[in-house]
Amino acid sequence: MMRRRTLWLFFAIGIVTIGFYLWGSSSTPPGQPPLVSLSEANVSQFRQSFNAAISNTRIVLLLSPT
């Protein structure tokens, strides 16, 4: 019985952690532009700003739900 309760506790903690990660605070540090979700409407703006920062380190993180 105790083992089952412990497993449910870890499961609940995991769900809350994943939920906070996905829907929690998405603020950025001062001086950094806000986070943006790419769409067909803003890809050209992303490409322009990405190419303009040629002297800086650039990282693109693409996440897919599949």
C-alpha cells in the first residue's frame, strides 16, 4: 500500500512539473527580447532578425509535440 502511494505521489509531482514547464512562466531576463512562437505569419521576421545577428551566437530550439 505504501509503495502504491509513493508511486502516485511521484506521478502527481511529475504531472505538476511538466504542467509548470509547459504553461508556466515564460518571462525572459531583462534586456532579452520576449519569447515568440513561430508561425507562418512571422517566419520572415524571424529570418531577418536571425540573419542580422551574424556576429552573435545564435541558437534555435524547435520542439514538436510528436
